[in-house]
Amino acid sequence: MKVLITGGAGFIGGNFVHYMLNKYPQYEIFNLDYLTYAGDLTKHKEIEKNNNYHFIKADISDHEVIIDLFNKNHFDYVIHFAAESHVDRSIADPGIFIQTNVRGTQILLDAAKNASITKFVHISTDEVYGELDFDPDTFFTEETHLQPNSPYSASKASSDLLVRAYHETYNLPINITRCSNNYGPYHFPEKLIPLTISRALNDEKVPVYGTGENVRDWLHVYDHCAAIDLVMHQGVIGDVYNVGGHNERTNLDIVKTIIKELGKSEELIQFVQDRLGHDKRYAIDSTKLKKLGWRPEYNFETGISQTIKWYLDNEKWWKEIISGEYQTYFEKQYKIHF
Ligand code: NAD
Ligand code: TYD
């Protein structure tokens, strides 16, 4: 079985590469990644010599390279993670989000449609549904209308529609998964949880947008990997599956929990100017996926403790990241706030 994983040097894709090699040692895994600021291969050091693991450095929006790759390899599955993934970056500079997330996805779909693959699994996000209000009884289902609010979520919604269209028009066998906010090992420190852990460990101020009341539904990345595995092997062709952990927390709760676990002072919390168009609340109804047999193993308390421990044990990984180009990003992004 040949599995092409795009974005396998990033956070979720990287965890999924490990998950697949562990669970299906007989599968041949091809990790295609352009190694943008968010991709790094140090996380794959111990699998580099595995004969069933191959790395390909390529840009998904390079039509010629992608078509050639599919002509030379018969992939059975494509699991598509590669994307620009950070909302704040999309607000500052939307263009690359359209190039990678929309055009890049369309090029992969084109290549896949002529390659008689078994399935194309598109990894999307709950953010395509827009926002919910704070009524705790409302959830996103697979039937919720797409109403993306940020350039990032609009680019992901556009790619979802293309994936759907290639299924309807060309009969391409697809699934789309829409998950809530992931957390866990190798989460890039520009996102809320690893940003809070890394800054609090360095006794630096932790920026909380607005009043900190916005709500996210946190999903451990290992539970997400298991969900994708299930959809890949058992999902009904053409269907969308929501993936969420039912771990709703306000951002302020998240930051306070981490600061407490690290034994730091809440004085590190700095309320800053709100994100433009900041979605109030995300919450996922995963009933459909549960009917397929998925159950999350992590609750937030055990998941966050384990994640904090991972960041303490792997300081070298995140310290290297935050010492480079990241500093320039951080100063530019937060200079209006601090
Ligand atoms: P990430 O930013 O950590 O990783 C993205 C990876 O894609 C990087 O390795 C990067 O080098 C690669 N990439 C970017 N542009 C590329 C290009 N043009 N060609 C090839 N590779 C390219 O992202 P993530 O958090 O792991 O997210 C993976 C997927 O899951 C994305 O599609 C994202 O929209 C979706 N998602 C993420 C979350 C989350 O909480 N992180 C939640 C919902 C959905
Ligand atoms: P983030 O991790 O960027 O994920 P997403 O925007 O995809 O949900 O942000 C999670 C929440 O945390 C979101 O409501 C914005 C908020 N946030 C802060 O309050 N401060 C920060 O510095 C960042 C990066 C995010």
C-alpha cells in the first residue's frame, strides 16, 4: 500500500507519519512537504532509515512536479494535510493561503483524478463553518453551512468545495475531515497552547486576545490521527466527517491552566488587542464519526499535562524554532499589542 502524506513535516501530518509507520509497518509512506517555516524534519530523525519511509521536498502548487510525481508512483491513498495554517498570518497576508490551500489542493486533485487512487482524504477544519455563539447546546454538524470568516478559513472552505466538486464531477473517491483545534507534541509555537507554554517557561508575557472569552474545542493530535485512520479505511466515499474532542475551554482558561501547571504567576498574562474578525466559539458534533467507531482517548486534563511534559522534555526542538525567523514574525505580529 502506497500512501502519500502531504504536509508530513508539520504538526499534525508529522504525527500522522509516525502513527502510520507504527500501526502499518507494511505500508510505504511518502511524505511530501515544501518545508516552509512550519515544516521541519528533525521530528523524523528516527524514521529516516526506515525503508518504508520516503521524503519528497516539493511544493503542492507546482503543477509539473506534482503531475510527474503521480505519473512515476502509483499511490493508493493521498492524505492531504499540507497548508498554510495560521489565522493571524492569513490576516496579515492572505495571498499565500490562496496559492497553497486552494491552488495547491486543486493541483493535487488533478493529479489524483488521473491516477486511479483508492481514496483522497482532505484534512480540513471546523473553521469553515464560521463561528457559534456561546450557547453551550449548539454545535457544528456536517450539515452546518460553510460561513468562513478569516482568509485562512475561506481558503480551506474553497479547497473543501473543490474536493467535493472533483468527487461529483470526476467520481474521485474522497473524504473530507473537519476537526477542531489540535494540541500535542510538535505543535508549532505560534499557536495558543505551545506559545503559552514556551513563553511562560521563559517568564515572558503571554498575549491573550481581547477578553480571553473566546472558546475552542481541543482535540489531542493522537486522537485526530486515529480518526483519520478510521476515515481513510472505513469512511463512506464522498462523505464529510467532523472530528472534535468535546473539550471546550475559553482561551483564558487554557492559559491559566498551563501557567498553573508550570508553577508560574498569572501576572504573565497580558490582555492585548483582539484578533480581527475573531470567531467567538467553535464546538464540534462528532456523532457521525462515533457511529463509525471513533472514540477520543484523551480528556483535556490528561492531554494537556502530557503535552506540557513533552515541551519540558523537548526544549531543544522549540527553542531552536523560536530563535530563528520566528522572532521577526513575533515582533511584527505582536508589536501593536505590547
Ligand atoms: P502546520 O502549519 O503545522 O504544517 C503544515 C505543513 O505543510 C508544513 O510542514 C509545511 O511545510 C507544509 N506546507 C506548507 N505549504 C506547502 C506547500 N506549498 N507544499 C508542500 N507542503 C507545504 O499545520 P498543521 O497544524 O499540522 O495542520 C495540518 C492540516 O490540518 C492543515 O490542512 C490545517 O488546515 C488542518 N487543521 C489544523 C488544525 C490545528 O489545530 N492545527 C485544526 C484543524 C485543521
Ligand atoms: P490559534 O492557536 O491561533 O488557533 P485558531 O485561531 O485556529 O483557533 O488560536 C486559538 C485561540 O487563541 C483563538 O481564539 C485566538 C487565541 N489566541 C490568543 O488569545 N493569543 C495568541 O497569541 C494566539 C496565537 C491565539
